[in-house]
Amino acid sequence: MNSEGAEGEATTTLLICPHVADWAEYEPFSRFFAEELDDGIALQDELGVKVVAFHPRYSRFGLSVGAGDRIAVSESDGTMALGTVLEEEAGIHPDDGEELVDVRFDDGQEYLVRYSEIAAKMLMQEDGTEKPGDDGSADAANLVSRSPRPLLHLLRMEDLERAGLASQAGAGPEIAAVLERNSVRAAKLGLEGMDDLLERCS
């Protein structure tokens, strides 16, 4: 987007915040972004600026699973049962309307579980073993918003509109393609690959 601005005129700004002690953890950073910056739109009317958040432990998007994913499910006795998702939209619970997932467990049993009972998506290690991720941290939607330091990306609305985004992020074909490439790249890297990349950038 820099090519759209006048020569020498900044069209995007990165506000890197390594010394805000409270932001070392994601939750306080996320609360500030949601409450003080109104999820990135607080400066739009007055300054024409949209704010996008990045963080080393970004996990705004909850855990999502699909058919074929390996998951850990919390049991009533506090243990974890491992299984494979057969269908991610297997109905809703009649008592409260919570979404249900059809799972075949490693002991051969198959039954529906509440989405809230899924403790983690399992991640395959290089040695062939599995380990649990942390609340959706391995999802590409979260990984593409990871950065070596807490970071606020300030974008001018006129530049977003010029790029075809307008009020819907990703609506413009060029930017949508960039977002898609980022998502594919993040998915290929996975949680460990992204952590390694961020460590090398720190």
C-alpha cells in the first residue's frame, strides 16, 4: 500500500510496544485493544485510522476443529481422552443449544461431545508424537496475527478503501489474496514453526 502514498509520506505505521509490562501477557493486551481501542475502530471517525493488533501469543480466535482433526476431550474425572473429529457440525445439545462435534475416540467408541469439552487440538511433532496446543493457538487465524513484540498496526482508512477493503477486511481481491497466502503460510508453519520464527526475530 505504500506505493499509493506521496513520496516520503508514511501510509502505514507500526507501533511496537516491548516495554509495556502488562502487555507481556496476551490477555491484558487484548483487553486494552477491545476496551480502549474498540477492537481497532476507536480512531476511525476522528483520525481516519484503523488499528490492527499483533502479539507473540495472539489467540483472539477460539479453537476451531474440522473433520480429521485430532483433539483432546476433557473427561468428568479430569483426564483427557484423545479422538478424531468425524463431523464438526453434528447438531446442537437439546438442553442449551451448544454445538456438538462427532468424535471417534482412540478406544473405538464414537459419540457426540460439546464443543466446550474440547480441551485442545493435538499437534503432531517431528518425532511422530502428539502434544496438545493451547486453546486454538495452532489455528492459522491466530498464527497470522503473531509478532515478536506486542504491536499495533495503524492503517489509514483511505488507503484501505483504495486497496478495495472499505469496511470489510479482505473484500478487495488483491488484499484478500495476500490474506489467503498468509493463512496458508501460517498453517504450513504450524505452532512450532511460528514459535521458532518469532524466536529468531526477537
